[in-house]
Amino acid sequence: MAERVTNWSGSVSFTPETIAAPKHTGQLITLLKRAGRDGATVRPMGSGHSSTPIFSTSDVLLSLDNMSGVLEVEPDAGWAKVLPGTGLRDLGEQLAEHGVAMENLGDVDYQAIAGAISTATHGSGITLGNLSSTLIGGVLINGLGEEVPFGVDAGVSPAESVSDDLLRAAQVSFGTLGVLTSLTLRVEPAHHLHRLNWITHIDWVLENYAELVETNRSMDFYWYPRSDLAQVRTLNKPGDEPALTPEGEPYTELKKDVTGPNYEVIPNDRMLHFEEMEYMLPFDQDLAAFRRVRERVKAKHRAEVGWRVLVRTIAADHAMLSNTEAEYRQGSPSMTIALLQNNTLPFKRYFDDIEPIFWQFDGRPHWGKKHTLKGAELAPLYPQWDAFHGIRRSMDPDGLFMNDYLHELFGEEK
Ligand SMILES: Cc1cc2nc3c(=O)[nH]c(=O)nc-3n(C[C@H](O)[C@H](O)[C@H](O)COP(=O)(O)OP(=O)(O)OC[C@H]3O[C@@H](n4cnc5c(N)ncnc54)[C@H](O)[C@@H]3O)c2cc1C
């Protein structure tokens, strides 16, 4: 038995039989074939920042930490080939050496690139897709131990990639098609961003939300349930900042004003560990879902909620299991609402009570955060559900990459 493994928030833990950390593809293939022969299962893990048991296993846990770094960059063509265990922070620094950068990032940069992509990690911005939408190709080792290139790595042009089924399945696949060993990412020329974080009253945000979303490259806000204050965070190319900024005495205060490379300015440090539930909902400039959540929190949960509620936006994309996948919402962007609760405080009663509001507003859950949906409820939310699982079964016919949680999530018998 290996040592007990615990995720970042502390709510998921398990003891694998072994933890393997291959240094190259050859070792990985040998390991997968051996596991298959032994009747064992294998789960890859990134940095363990998900708070669902999507990486749990009592057999072989796979760390990709020894397969890290940028392999190749074509700045003019706008792509970079990277190894799966590359941490997002290192990735930003290494891409910058080649004069390129990721289009957008999430709230932190602790994750490994393959882990972040596999659950559709996103930042904020109505025209900016999640990280998975920047995956234009790569290589995975499937459940039979075969090396399978997809997307541009299989000769599909970037223009055709929206109709490449294997790519669209691989973009958000929780390591169930295979282990990603190389990821080809669409990148942009390196650029600076100007971050402004303001504290203001939530009423000002509600009144000005539509304009804030439309005029900023990226905008999100936190609502602090106990005080009714909000933190509005904007990111723009320096010189492109809109005129509208929070106002209203005595609440408004500029908390942060910083300019720098995007990979330094977008992510934040998170010392407080927390549990989180996040749903992707149809974009709505009137924030009806948020207003309903706020009413309910104020009526029932104010005393128990230690932290904040976060609202962001994301552009639609084409990944089959992306929770911002275009077909389901006719190409419209999404807004997300996330409940954050200190991991030292109870979260279940609070999350369980609010989750039905997300369902009423046609939400789809974040795959790496707390939710209670299973296959029967999830399948109707994903027009490509069956197509995805057909591809998954062809890539992993013997279920080498499955665990109990995934069987339930996919609504499949063991
Ligand atoms: C503090 C914090 C902040 C966060 N901020 C955001 C945010 O701003 N936006 C957002 O959308 N999410 C956010 N998340 C969620 C987080 O980005 C996702 O849960 C992400 O998947 C975690 O990446 P990871 O490297 O830790 O992967 P893990 O959680 O370790 O794994 C995630 C999935 O990737 C699979 N996987 C890992 N490596 C491979 C591989 N090589 N091949 C195939 N599959 C693989 C695993 O099997 C698993 O299914 C946050 C989480 C925390 C704890």
C-alpha cells in the first residue's frame, strides 16, 4: 500500500496500492499494459485540486510530475506543445521565454495543465473560452497502451478542429480516454494586463453588471454574504480600461491596482483552503439566478457561510463534455456562480440547499467541484453525451481508467 492521498481541500482521500511517476511515454505504456494484465485500474492525477473523487483509486495512482515542461513553441503559428505535468505557473514563465502566453487562466495557477484542462477549468471573460478550448491537439495513451495522436497532432488543421470528434472528446475527459502525454495549446503573443480590484456595495454591481461585462476584457465579482459588500475584479490590456468604475461612498475602495504579464496578474494566491460548488448557467445580464441565490443565502445561511459567492462569465466552446459546450445553449456564453466555504466549516447543508436553484436555471456543474448529479441527470444536459461515451469505450474498452465515482457519474454499471 502507498501512503494516503488527500486532495487540496481535504474532503477527498484514498489509499492507492501504488503511486507511479513515469519519466517518459515508454515507461507509462509498460505500466498501463501491466496494470491491464493484472486486472488493476489506473487514475492519473494532476495537482489534486479537484474536490470530487475523479482521481481516486485503490489500485494505481499515476503522477505526471516527472513529465513536465514546454516541448516546442511556434509563436507565428500560435501554438505550443507541452508536457502534461507542467504546472500552470511554470507554463506561464516558460511560454513567456518564447514570447507567447495562454489566452486566459483561472483564479489560481497551482494546477497541472493536463489536470486543469481535463475538468474544463476556466477564468472569466464573455469572449474568452475555458482552458480546454485552447487544446487543439495532443497525444494520449489509451486503455490498450496505444499511443493515439489527436487534433493537429493527427494532421487535423486548427480550422477543422471544431468538427474533430476525438479532439472534442479529449478536451474535457477526466483521464477516461487515456493519459495525456503531450498537449498542443493555442497560444497568443505575450501580453500585459492591468488588474483593478474594487470593494463596493453589491447593489452597485447589480445595477452596472451588463456594462461591466460588456466593456471589460475580463470581469468577475465576489459577494460577501455577511456584509453585502462585493469585490469587483477587472482585467484589461493597459490603455483599454473602460471609464465605468465602482463608486458610492462610504463603501468603495480600490484594493488592487497592478499591471504585468498575464500569467502573473490573472492568478491569485489562496492560503485559505475551501470547498466549492460551481455551476455554469445561461448568461443573464439581469443576474436572476444570482439574485435568487442571494435571497436564499440571506434567508437561511448567512450565519454559517464563512466565505464568498463568485460570479464569472465564459464563452461557449465545442468540447463534448464542456459545461460551456455550445450546442446546448445555441452558442451563447455562460455565467457561473460558485459557492465557496472555508474547509473548516460545514458545507453540505449549504451546498445541498442552493444546488436546486442552479438546476432551476438550467445549470451544468463544474466537473472538479462539489455537485450531486449522476449520469441520468447529466446525460440530457450534454447533446454529445452518447458520442463521448462511444469514443471513451473505444479508447478504453476494459475500463482501465474507471473508478466507482466515474461509474456513477456516467450512469454505468460496474
Ligand atoms: C484553490 C482552487 C482554485 C480553483 N480555481 C478554479 C478556477 O478559477 N476555475 C476553474 O474552472 N476551476 C478552478 N478550480 C478547480 C480546478 O482547476 C480543477 O479541479 C482542476 O481540474 C484541478 O487541476 P489539477 O491539476 O489539480 O488536476 P486534478 O484535480 O489532480 O485532476 C483533475 C482531472 O484531470 C485528470 N488528469 C490529470 N492528469 C491527467 C493526464 N495527464 N491525462 C489525463 N487526465 C489527467 C485526473 O484524472 C482528473 O480526472 C480551483 C480549485 C482550487 C482548489
